[in-house]
Amino acid sequence: MGRIVEPFNPNERLLERILSKENLGTAWKRVKANHGAPGVDGIAIEQFPDHTRPLWAGIRKSLLAGTYQPSPVRRVEIPKPTGGTRPLGIPTVLDRLIQQAIAQVLSPIFDPTFSDSSFGFRPGRSAHHAVYKAREYIREGYRIAVDMDLSKFFDTVNHDALMHRVTRKVRDKRVLRLIGKYLRAGVMVQGRLQETRLGVPQGGPLSPLLANIIPSPNTSAAG
């Protein structure tokens, strides 16, 4: 009898797609365009290519082997227009690059499952589109708007609940482990490392996508 060959599932080799030269090239352009401050390693955007190029083969090998360990994010407090501050986590440039590469591959998988009325942190959507949608509702005769905000939402995301939803669509266990490592990488606050048992740090390219996955009612669909 011939050997039974199971159908190829591209979802099982997502890490290779994430680390492809083309995807990383696109990710670097976006990270570079966003500028941003250095992370805990002190390496700035301008320094990153020359510093990382000779190390990249080893970094890629560790990512594929599952031994790569993300650096903690650097915590800063950003003033809010309404008063007070909100915490912002600044990953290293290397981790911003890897997170951006992950987000680019996962976004087409998850984005179609999100509500058509969701406009935050989604490709091809912005606050302007939300305004246009509100105008449509007004033309339809609606006159009441409800303004709500989830206090400290990013800081209170349950890791187990989030990963449960991600697992339903992502089959590559290496990618799942890497995302888990980013969630648990910790934050540096005034030179001291703090564990991150809850939340997704605001400031990383992957965080907006992960935050959108949590409230999505349709992510339980088979991938």
C-alpha cells in the first residue's frame, strides 16, 4: 500500500511565512517608517541594520527552534488628554520587527472574522470610516449615540482566554509559543523587571491585533 499523504495546511508552517525575506522586508519598512524610541537594549532605528545584520542568521535559527526569548518592554507613561497617564510599552526594535512580521501574516487570518462595525487598529480602516458609518446611521433616523470606554482594557486581557482564541485559527505551535513569550516577556519599570501575567502591552505592533481578537465573537470558526 502506498503511503498516505495528508493535505498540506499552510497554517501549520506559518513561522516560515513570517520569517520569509519578503515578509520581513515589508515589516522592516513599516517599523522604520513608524520611527519610535529604543527599547531596553538602547538600540535605535538608525543603528539597528548594522547591529543586527551579522546576528540575524542566529536569531532566525533560534526563532525556528523555539529558543528565541523576547526582551522585556520598556515602560513609559504617556499623558492622556483627559488627565492622568496611560502606560506605553516600548519593545526593542528587533522585537518590533518580529511582532510586525507576525501581525502581517496573522491579520488576513483573523481580520475577516471581526465585526463589520469595528474600525480600530484594522488594515484599511480608520476613525474616518467610523464617522462615515455614524453618518449612515443618522440618515437612517437614529438619534442616540452611546460613548463607552473599557478602562485599562489592554492591561487586563487574560492570556489564557486570548491564546484559546488564537489557537482555534493558528495551527503552528511554534507561532503560538512565540506569541505566548511576547505576552509574558515582562516590563522594565525604572530599571526593575515586572512580570506580565495579564494584558497586552500597548506599543507593540502585535498588540492591536491581539486586542481585537479577544472581543471577536467569530474567532471560534474553524481555521
